Amino acid sequence: MNIYVVRPGDSIWSISRRFGVPQERIIAVNALRPEQSLVVGQSLVIPTTERAYRIVPGDSLWTISQRFGISVNSIVQLNDILNPETIYPGMIIRIPENSKNYGVIETNGFIQPSTAERERAIVSDVGTYLTYITPFSHHVTEKGELVPLRDETIIEMGRNSRAAPLLSVTNISGANFDTNLISGLLNNESIQDTLIDNIIKAMDEGEYYGAVIDFERIPPSDREKYDSFLEKLVSRAHPLGYVIGTALAPKTYDVTSGAWHGAHDYASHGRIVDFVIIMTYEWGWSGGPPMAVAPLSEVRKVINYAVSVIPSKKILMGIPMYGYDWTLPYTPGGEFAESIGHQEAVNRARRYGAEIKFDERAQSPYFNYVDEEGRQHVVWFEDARSIQAKYKLVNEYDLRGVSYWTLSQPFPQNWYILNNMFEITKVIPAE
């Protein structure tokens, strides 16, 4: 696999000639439209040559994997084989390049329920690349109940792709994380017991693999009480075979104050739960000044601290699947930036004739443009280069894996790069 940055005068045909890769493969991997021009500064994934193999009598995926020195899972993922028993003599499959030299990781994807049709489309596209899939979210009530979530299609499609569903539990009330709600819960043992009962019940009824607790804006004074709640939950969940994880705000030292960070005790979570998802994004956020959503320089600082107090194999690093389009000039409290995905960002650069640039320190692409009304804009987003840099960080720190927020925006390059660099653990056995 190569990553190529488009130069003036480039075309899909010329890039195809340069690398000796069919145009159709470049188009498919990058989800390009042949009629569209390329954008200067746009990053393209150039797939390496794959070999075709015709299955002969006596072959199994295991014997084929041994013959070529690759994993069964890499063959399954490349060929979208849902049932290994369906292969047959004479069938032609693709054998991937033996390039998965960055090890084995777990992956999680958060997904917000929408329509059943859209959910099926999303999970069908990316479920193969996920260890876990997490519908977001079940809200807690002041009585310790869980607000129902329409997640049946996501769970069904996830399990069809062997992506184990996780129950996401939050203290969101309305549109925000509710400080009073979570404080009331953490200071009432009876309500906690009720909530734990309901979490267990929801996992049982929904056939979940486990749960992710995402409590935010907790009063720092309730820090130890949050730890105690997690200990009680884990003591109930583990004997039943469930895993428990938490979502943590990013920080570079043990901050004990502040609504977003103070109550998140990295060391205690690393001791108590099975894994943590560190939300390493939103440096650039919709209401803040324009900058990279997840600048690698800042992400590195967070991970460097995290591994000092949490076992690295318990850490899933957060990866944003989105960027923002800010209207300039930025004014605090003014117009919020628009959230957009990779594909839309490139389309906007093409529409307005912008050249995509790359910030080396942040390891993030960006561009400026002027809209039809003469307003200045700046867009920061993720591309093949920024994603590859984040995956190298995962390997450098020997992390458990990554967690995507969210699966709503298409980003085909990400999945190719992920699959090229890593083996992806599946906790649901193949049938």
C-alpha cells in the first residue's frame, strides 16, 4: 500500500500508469467517481497488487492461509466471506499482500441509530472491520432506568458481521450530559443498584457482549464514588461473562478539577474495567476556533500519559471520522462549524477550486475556500495520511486498538488502511 498526494496535472490514468495499478482498483479503494477531477493535495490510497487464487479440491481457508503465510481473517475480510463453508473448488478468491506487520488490535465503532435502511448499509460496509459495534446511547434516568434505544437492526447486522454489540450508557438528558443527574445517581446506593440491574437486563435482552459507560460532566467531588460504582458494576457483570469499558476525556496528567476531566481517574479505571476508550478528539470542535480535530502532537501527549497509569492493552484510542467547516472570521459564541466527513471535505475542495494542504505537526489536512456569498471558510478533516499516522501511534504504544466516532460519515480509505496494517480481532466465533 502506498499513499500518494495529488499534484497539478495528475489524473487517475496517469497515477495508474505510475504505480502499475489498474484505474478501477484506485477508484474503488478511494470511492472516487471517474467523471470527477482530482484535487491538488488530495491523498489517495494506492493498493498493492493482489494475487488471484483458484480453489482446488481439499482446500480450506486454513490451508490456503498456511500456503501463503497470511491469516484466515485477512482472506475473509478481503473477499467478504461471511461463511467459510461457502467456498468451493473452482472459485477464485483474492489473496492479500502479507503486509499486516503492525500486529493484532481490537476496533470499536459508535453508531447513532437512524433508519433501518441506513443502518444496514453502514454496518454491511464496515462491520467486517469491527471487533465491537456500539449503538449510541442508552440514557440513564434519575430513577436508575435506561431510556429504550431502537438498536435492533444495528445489533442484528453487527452480529452478522461478527461485530460484537456493546451497550452504551450515558448521562445525557436532552442534548447535554447532565451533571445533576449523574451526581444524584452516584450519591444514592439504591439508585445505583437499580441502574446496574437495568444494565444487566439490557445486556441480557439485547444479547450484548458488554457495556461502555460514558458518564461525563461529573462533579470532581464524586470521583471516588464513580470508581466505586464501576467496581460494583464489574463485580456483577464479570461472573455473567460481560466485559465493561469506560469512555474517558483526554488529559495529559491527573487533572482533579473541571467538569469534563476531574472525575475521570485514569489509574482507577485502568485497574477496574476491562478497557477504556480515550476520546482523543475535539481539540478542534464546532464551537471553538478552527484547528485539527485530533492533532497528532496533542493525541501523543494524552496517550503518553495514559500508558503511564493504564495498561496499554486496555486502551482503545479514539479516532474521529469527521472534520469541521468553519465560517470565518471565527467569533466565540458565534456560528458553529459544520461537521463533515472525508468525502464531503474533498468534494468541497473540488467545488471551490481549493488546494488541500497538510499540517505536519498536527498530521492533518486542511484547506481554505470562499463560498458563493463571498464568505471565507477553513476546513480541517481526516485523510489517508492522518489516519495512517494515528495507526502508527497505536502500534508505537502497543495499544489494545481504536474506537471510531462515529460510523455515520463514509471514509473508505480508513478501512483499507486499517485492514492493510492490522489484523482485527473478532470475539464472536465464526459459525
